[in-house]
Amino acid sequence: MATKIIKFMEILKRRFDLGKSEQRGNPAQLVLLAEHAAKVKSLDVAAECIHLYFKLDPPLNQFHCRALFCKALFTCPSSCRDAEKLIEATNYLLKAINIAKKSKIYHFLVFNASVYMWQLVRPYQCAGHRQIVARPLANVVKALDEIGEQDYKWRLELMMSLIHCYLDAGQKEDATRVSSSAISLAKKHCPDKIPDIFKLQLSYHLGDTKQLEKMAKLSDLFLSIYKVFKIKSDVRKQLAATGHISQSELAEKMRKVLDVLTGVAPSTQST
């Protein structure tokens, strides 16, 4: 297979000899060959195809975007420590997104780019590393919104990841803003995702207290989630203030959590 790819590469190189006044081929063939070569792990051939493709000053069409996807693949860092390569790779994807979102017929490429972007940034989804990918992930979330992407669950997954990235970067206001947008999107299209977002808001105090209390009153489930987080918050505050909580106090807090989860009303609790 590799031998056939190399032979085809040589044929294309002759067709696109930059020293000749006339070229005898479609530059898109170079991208197609690069994609195929990448699939069979012939990355050297794939990289050479893409290098030659961009030398031809190709038009800004879907093959241009796909060539940029290939460049992102070639640049993908092998270690989380190589932040420079990561940023370079994500920039190729963002460039492709900026091209694709301008034309409705290429909007599918924006979605494809979001998948490639997630593959790039997923290894960085841990404390201390998330902040590195906040900017590119924010641009992807924005682009999907601009084209009206209808895979709402996918968009919400990316938004929730972006919230964590902003928190890791110390950008709580941005995290709060995205969480609010995520709640609005979930209410319209994916109600089953609201509890997950609400838990995030409560965990990191994203939003005004009155807004969170208002949200809690929308359903018994949200109210239960709110009460449990309120109890956990009280425990944290006590530990922060005194550095200690007695076993009896902790047992009482645990009983309250159990009461919430089992739906026991305060008036029926034993004294």
C-alpha cells in the first residue's frame, strides 16, 4: 500500500511541476492523497502532498479546509508539555473554521473541525492544563453557535468543557457567562443536560445567588440538587472557619442529605 501511495505521489509531483507554465491536474488530488496517506500512517507522504498543495496558492474551498485539518494532524503534539505545537495545531483548525463558516455549503466542515479540535484538546482536560486550550475551544463554541449547529448535545458538551477551562484560567466571569448560555440552550433543546450544568454552577458559584435559587424552584430535582450542594457548602465553610467538624455534626449533615435524596419533608423528620 505504501509503495502505491509513493508512486502516485511521484505522478502528482510531475503533474504539478511548479517550474512549468501549465499544470495538468486538480490540486484537490493532493489533499485526497494526503488524507489517504495519513490513514495508512504514511505521514511523510501526506506532509509532502500538503506542502505542495499550499505552494499552488489554492482557492479557499473545502479542500483548503481539509488541507488545514491535515496540517493540524501533522503538528499535533506528542506530549502535554509541548504547548507551542498545540497552539499551532489549533490555529490551523481555527483558520479552517473561519473559511468554512462563511459559506453555508461548508458549514459541515465547522462541525468536523470541532471534532478535530476536541481530539487535540482532550488530553489537556486536567487541572493546570485546561487554561491553555480555553481560547481555541471558545472560538469553536462561538463558531458552532454562529452557524446554528443543531447537534445541541455536542455543543453543550463543549460548553461545559469550556467552563472548566475558564475556571482553570481564573476567568470566573467568562465561566459564568458560558454557563448561563449553556442553561439557555439546554432549556430550549436538551432539558436532560440542565442538571449537569446546574451542578457546575453550584459547585463553582457561577451566577447570582438569587438566580440559582430561582433555578432550584423549577423542579423537585433541581431543588434537591440545590439543597445537597447547600449542605456541602455549609460543611466547607465550617471547615474553613474552624478547621474541624465533629462526628455528630457530620452525621447530622449526612442525615439531611439523605432526607433530601429520599424526599423526607422537614416536618416529618425525627428530633
